[in-house]
Amino acid sequence: MDLSSIALQGLQQADNQLQNAATQIAENGANAPGGNVDSVDLSAAAVQLLAGKNDFAANIGTLKVADEVQKNLLDVQA
């Protein structure tokens, strides 16, 4: 497996993580009686959102490195 496909798979996983966190936040807000949402559930969802953001950033960085590696490989072969 090359770097690009690993990074793309990581981006997909980060997207799934963000979608799950967003769903949890939306469901907690919709199901809360009187609009009071349990702060523990929101805290866990916020942590999940931040982790997803960091995962996105790391995988974008991996894609940039893969692009540089490919460019350097083409320069060497030319």
C-alpha cells in the first residue's frame, strides 16, 4: 500500500469519526428534555471532534509528503 492510499483511508476514517460526533451532538440536543443536554456526552463528542480534526490534519500532511516523494522520484528518473 502506498502513502497516498494510506492517507486517503485515514481521511475516510476521520470523516466517519466527525460524522459520528456530529450525530451524537444532534441526537443529544434533540432528545434532551427542556433543552438541557448532558455535558458529559457533549464533552466526549467535543473530544471526538478535535481528534477527527487532528486526524484530518495528519493525513493531509501525509498526502503532501507522498506528493513530494512522487515529485522527487520523477525528478530522479528524468
